[in-house]
Amino acid sequence: MSDTILSVSRLSAGYNGHIAVADVSFTLRRGEILCLVGESGCGKSTLLKTLIFSPEITLQAGEIILDGIDLTALPPKERARRSRITMGMVLQNPGAAFNPIRSYRAQFIEALKSHGKYNAASFERQAADALEKLELPDGVKLLRECPYALSGGMNQRMAISLAMLLGQDLLLGDEPTSALDATIQLQVAKEFKKLRDENGITQIIVTHNVALARFLADRIGVMYAGRLVELGDATELLNHPKHPYTKSLIAAVPTLEGGMPEGLAGQPALTGPAELGCEFRDRCPCAAENCGGRRYELRRTGENCFAACCGGEGAAM
């Protein structure tokens, strides 16, 4: 079995003919957590929707190779089947994952049956074990509850427990902690790390929260205007960022030493990725004349680190 579970190459996609993400390339190793960070509208959620072939997304170009199979080359039904077997999704709003007035038991069983993984004799024991791992005791009683009766944090943990039961190898999280208070955010973040460490589940987590990415990620991808502008080892990227936008994101986070966050002038690009030039140049304190004329290209800036800045040196990715 290959160490690489997902390989994305020159992926471009959008809505109704409008490109929202362009030229996205990365690989994901088994058991790795990749966090995608950036401002609202930069294409993070669109990228996740493209990976699961959400029906509102139009794939313009590129390849998505999952477990060695190019999903983009498959007929839609087969592509959906393979995606469903391997990839799961935890949404920003846990309530969107469930019917609020149907019991968890009924909805868990329905999901497991749709994946061919329901076993009536062992269901309650397995479900209770999964809930216990997420610090939700008395799982049999919880399964009888309906989502409307539980808090947002508990609903989110129920969604994660279902992902554990489905046994999918790759979990996609679209802002899975943003609707939760700080205490519950930490609990859920710890549960994602447990999924990696104890269950070997690979993850791509979209977040606005740089601190969450620092806590969770093995690698971080920074997106701006539909493109990956920096990608690399989490510790290296956060401690020694190369792209001016990454530096701005990190500077906007308050520090424990009392440092005040630094705002970033201007507004993010709303027109999506341009064919030429850096979309960040109008807000960039380091912008130069050639920033408007060079083609987008991730260039190596260190071991397993890449940045798409004209000032970056080294070989292209």
C-alpha cells in the first residue's frame, strides 16, 4: 500500500463557469493532518467540495488521485461510490449533518447501511465504544436522543463518532470548530488528533483559526484568492513564513506575551484567481513591479516547504 492516500494535481474548479480555485497541487500522506487556512472567500471550502465532487461544483481541470485511482477519469456513479467509501465529511454546522427530529440510532444505522457496514448484532456495542472514545458515556441512551435535544458540541462529537464507525480513511472537516465555544473547540480538536493517533485517519481541516492549525496540523496550506500561496511543515511554516500573506495572517493573531494583532489593509480579492500576477500584490508591503506579470508557481523555500512569492528562491514544485 502506498504511503500517499491523496494526490491533487493542477486542480481548478468553481461554480457556474466561474473559477474559484485554480492550479491547486498537493499530496497527503496516510495518517497526516493538513490544515487549510486563509480569509473567508479564499477557496478553502470550495476545495473540499471539489474533492468530494459536490454537485454544485464544476471541475475545470486537474486530477484527484485517491488510493492510486484517478477519480476524475471515472464515470460519475463509480466516482461517487469510491469517494463515499474512502472520504467522510464533518461540516461547520453539526446540525446540517443530521435530521433534527430523527434519533441518532436511526440515522447512524441508515448511514452504515448505505456504506454496507451495518451489523445488527454488533452495532450498539461499536457505537457505544466510538462515543466513549469521544468522552460521551452511556452511548446506548444517547443514540435514542434526537439532535435537537443536544448541544452543538455534543452534536459535533456525534458527527465525528459516525465518521469513526464508517471507517473512512480520509476525513474532511469544513470549519468543524468555528460554531463552538472555546472550551468545546479544544475538546473537539483533541478528538481529531485522537482520530489520527488512535485510528490512523488522515484529515484535511479547513479553518480560519491559525492557533487551531498550529495545534492540529502536520502540514499547513495557506490559501488566497483561490490558490495555495504557501504549503509546508506546520512548525516551519508558522515559525518561518515566507509568503507575505502568511506573515500577515500570523501577525493578526494576539500573543500570550501581550503583543497586539496587526491588521491587514485592503480587502481580499473577490474575482478569483488571476491568470497572471500575484493577487495579493495590492495589499502586499513587499510588492515589486514584476509581481503583476509572473505566472503563479509554488517554489521550494526549504525542505518540504513551498511558497508562491516572486521573491521566493529555489526550484519550482
